[in-house]
Amino acid sequence: MAKLYFYYSAMNAGKTTKLLQSSFNYKERNMEALLYTFRFDNRFGAAKICSRIGISSDANTFDNATVLFDNISAKLSKNTSCVLVDEAQFLTKNQVSDLCKVVDNLNIPVLTYGLRSDFLGAPFEGSLYLLLWADELVEIKTVCHCGKKATMNAKFDLNKKIVRAGDQIDIGGNEKYISLCRKHYIEGCIE
Ligand SMILES: [Zn+2]
């Protein structure tokens, strides 16, 4: 039985590295993984998934208008063994529903990787429905500067002051974001 997985964490915990490792493991066994990432993220050029430790892979893209069930169905081959989705926090509710259909109707496992909460501590639409609907929730852990588990994402400005307002989506590189434990997130203590 195929399942829908949500691998979630704060920023810079190595989600993308885990995704690319999974893709590699499938390839090694002559099985194919369909990779997807959000189109808005063009930090490394279009249609590429890049991890911070230097490995990368070509990928399909989705944006808010992509009908994922149709898009995935059209790309399936007999070797397709799973679907891997990076930046899964940017999925819409309908797209999470589509991924459920890929699992339930096509019997293909879907592994999604994303942030649990935004820099205001609020949910992303994609992560919210993945947390509610996925078969398996897997936390990828990372640490705050104090050594405790980091669960929150803080955004900070040039003066190293934590930012408490603004748009949810503003991908400008990892230097503006840091993952913190809840105590230090609430205190605004980024170092
Ligand atoms: Zn801390």
C-alpha cells in the first residue's frame, strides 16, 4: 500500500538533501522518482533542486495553478516508483488533495518535504493539509544556537533584529532566515 509522507522541519535542517538521497536510492535500484519543486524558487535556476551541501537534480515544477494529479499522471512511466515534492509548504489544499489521489488511486508513494511554519509562526497552506492528511509525519531535526531542537523559523533584518511582519513568501536566500527553538524565537534572540 502506497502512502503519503510529510517530512517537515524548520529551515536548514537538510530536507532537500534527504529528498535527493531518496531519489538517488531509487535510481540505484533502476526505479524512477518524479521530482517536483515550487516554480517561485529560482535561486539556483529553473527546474533544479539544489541542496546546501552541493548536490542537485533536475526537477519538474509546480505553481499555484498546476493541476498536480493530471501533471503527474501524464509523466508516469512503468518505472516510476514514487513522487518526491520539495518546498511542499507552497502546495495548495487542492494540490495536497491531488497528491492523496496519486497515492490512493494510482498506488504510488508520494514523499513531500517542507517547512512546518512560516517566519510569523503561522501555518503554510500546504504544510497544514499535509500535517492533517498525510499517512506518515516524519520530523527532520535541527538545532537552535542554544543546542535545543529548533522548531521555528525566524527572519531577520540587516541589524539582526527579528522581523515580525510581512509577506509569507519572500525567498531571498538562507542568510535572512535562521531556525530557532521556541523560547529564542519568542524572545527574538537570533544568536
Ligand atoms: Zn534556543
